Amino acid sequence: MCGPSAIRLLVMAIIIVAAASCSKDENAVIAPSATIQSFSKISHNTVAPPSNYGEATATCGSRVRIQYPTFDYVSGTDTARITEAYIYLPPGYDENPDTRYNIIYFVHGYGQNHLSFLNEYNGLLGNVIDNMINNGDIEPVIMVFPTFNYNNVVPETLEVAGDYAKGLSREVARDLIPYVESRYRTYATATNHEGIIDSRDHRAFGGFSMGGVTTWFVFDYCMDYFRYYIPISGCCWSIGYRGGKYRADETASHLSKQVINSKFGSDGVRIYAASGTNDMIYTEVETQVRCMLLYNDTFTPRNLYFFNNIGAKHLWTEVQDYLYTILPLIFPLSPKDAY
């Protein structure tokens, strides 16, 4: 009973269980599967920053509030409008006029806005970035914080917020990047379509919760403009609402096709997905990532990473752990440390 035939039957049964885990069934449970070895290669735990990183520093970056012209990409009318974003300029930006900077766009969660990153919890996350730069954990970077809240009004439901997150992906590509990067010193020497593509290796997009959902929309629609993606506690809704929970395999297949059809291929993207193990979104994010690994010609341990924040819940304060762990892998002070 333990001969080669029995072993083959056991392996086939395991593979069938793995496929069920990536089905539309919202009650499907991830089980040990044929992909577990691959998942272990991409799975890592976050590291919390030193406790003093949450405190303000004497040398800190500038916080700049901007207004820029854009359009209503949600209603389908494309009505012109003006919206706001916040920009973080690293320490030394004004003193180094010849220096160009990597740039990270980062989006808040449902119920928050563009002010949240730099203002909430006594400026916790902005302080963490200041300390990371001052202590040489990352290169000095510019960060931009847009919002999907039109007129600062929170969408009435999460599902509606998904439409605004999708709209923001268009807004970022068409309006925000050209506005910001024509005014601040990034690696984009021109902010037309070709110039933004040419500088994509120096540009990242991330977000928490609904910002994580936005990140997947940006991956889907704006791959020309970004090489690095940091979707935290949010799955991809391109195929439908909460796609990682209800339509994980279809979602993974769709994302794989987007990479294949791009001009950059699997070597041209890096995804750093993450969630807390006690986060209410954890299972759907992890399920989606596991299903993505089934498309192993597209998603591999070279371009897909999953970070577990052990014991963390769906809280804005936990974002410091993700940033402290992931950003040094993207824009480290020493390029040899980049993933």
C-alpha cells in the first residue's frame, strides 16, 4: 500500500485539494498542497521598527500639500475637478539640488484620506520614514499620498469604494504623476508617456486596505509606469469585488496574463504583498497569492513576496512594520541589498 502507485495517488489527491483552494468557493480553506514548497520560498515575516522610530526627529523631511487638476473617472463623465495630495520630501532635499530621488505613491484605507499617513497617531508613519532615512535603512525617497475620496467624502460602501480605487489608478497615471514629477526631482527626466515609462524602475506604488486594492488596480492598469508594488491587507478586485476571496484563481489568471502581455515580463515587476495573521483580510490575500504561484511561468520567488505580520490586525498603526520590512528591499541605501 505504500509503493509507488500509492504515492502517485496521494500526490494526485494533494494537487486536487490545492486546486479546490483556488476555487470560487468562499468557504474554501487553504490546505497543504503541491504548491506549499513554492509558497514557503516567498513567505517571510515582517520585522517591527525600533520603538524610537515612531518619535519625531530633529532632521525630518518636508510635508507639502498640493492641489492638482484631474477628472471624474468614476462617473464616466470625465468632468474636470481639482483634488489634493500630500507630498513627503526627504531630509536634505532642498540642500541637494542636483540629486534625483526614487518615488513611492502610497494610498490610505477606507475611512481615511490623503492626510492620514503624515498626520494620524502624532505623525507615526512619517516619523518612521524620517528615521529610516536618517539611520541609513533606505535611500532618501519622495513619497506621495493621494486619495480616492472625491471632495474628501468617503464612499458609502466598500464596494463603491472599489470603483473609486479603480478610478484613482487612472488619475495617478494620467494626472498625478505628470504633475508631481514635473515639479520635483525624480528620475523622470520627462513626464510624457515615454519619459514616465523610462523611469519606472525608480517608482513604487503601495497602500493599506482599500489602498492595497488600489495597488492591484495600478498593477493591472499602470504596469508601464511602476516596477514595484506593495499591496498591504487588500486583494485584487479587477475580476470582481473581493476577488481574492471569491474568485482567486480567475484573479490570478488575469494578473498573469497582464504580465505576459506587458513589454516587461515577469522580470519587470516586483510584488511585495503583505497582511497580518490576525487581520480580517488575511485569508483572502494569502489565497490570492497562493493561486498566483500556480502560474509559475509568471509569478516566482524572484518577483512575488508575501509578508506575514504575526499577530497583527487590520490596523493603520501596523503599517509601520510593513514599511520597515519592505522598503529596504526596494530602495536600500546599498543597491546590492535590493530584492
